[in-house]
Amino acid sequence: MADPTPTSNQMTVIGADTQIKGEMTFNSTARLLGVFEGKITAKGELHVAEGATCKAAVEAAKVMVDGMVEGNVTASERVQLNAKSRMRGDLTALRLVVAEGATYTGHVSVGPDAKAARPAGAPGVPAAEPKPGEPARR
């Protein structure tokens, strides 16, 4: 029987003619060539290929985008937006690489303190309460 333990060379491929709605979880690497809508949780790397569409909340170690992503992306290591990529949503990552030609719309928090630095009121982040005697911020 094959060992079910993931290895670094395993890759899941979602084909160009495939459309999936739901939740996807994986430990190593996934390459999206088609359309995915929902939520992605990964310990490894997600690659959204050129021509692919990912309409999802994404949490992964690494995210590389050549296609289109609509949704918030959180990467514990790195997000790479390549030249033909299009992304709309909030992005939180330890490191961010943006190639010339990439399109991005949203809020960005990058660096070791990125999760703590997300703007107040951003999705998933409660608005800060004013301190006593301090005027409310709008």
C-alpha cells in the first residue's frame, strides 16, 4: 500500500476544463488551471496559472498568481504576483513580490507584523475602540 504521507514533490492539478465550488485543503502544492470558487486552506503552495480564476478566500504558505484571484489572501511566507496576474482583495503576507504589469486592488499588509497591522475595519479585523477621552476616528 502507498504511503499517504505527503512529500514535497506531490502536486494536485485542477485542469483548465474544471470548475469547482467548495473548500479545498492540501498539504503540498496545487496548481489551478481552471475555475475555483470557495475557500482554500493549504500548508504548501498554491499556483493560479494564466487563464485560471480563483474566487476564494485563500490561506497558504506561498501563493503565486499568473491568472486572476478575487478574494482575501493570507500567506505565511510569500505572495508573488506575476506580470499577467490580476488580483482583487486584501493581501497579508510575510513577503510580497509584484512584477511589472501585475494588477492589484485591495489593502496590503506585508512583513513579520503583517497580521497585526491589517487596517481596522478590514474584513476579519474589528474596528479599534477609541481610548477614554480620545475622539472617535472616522
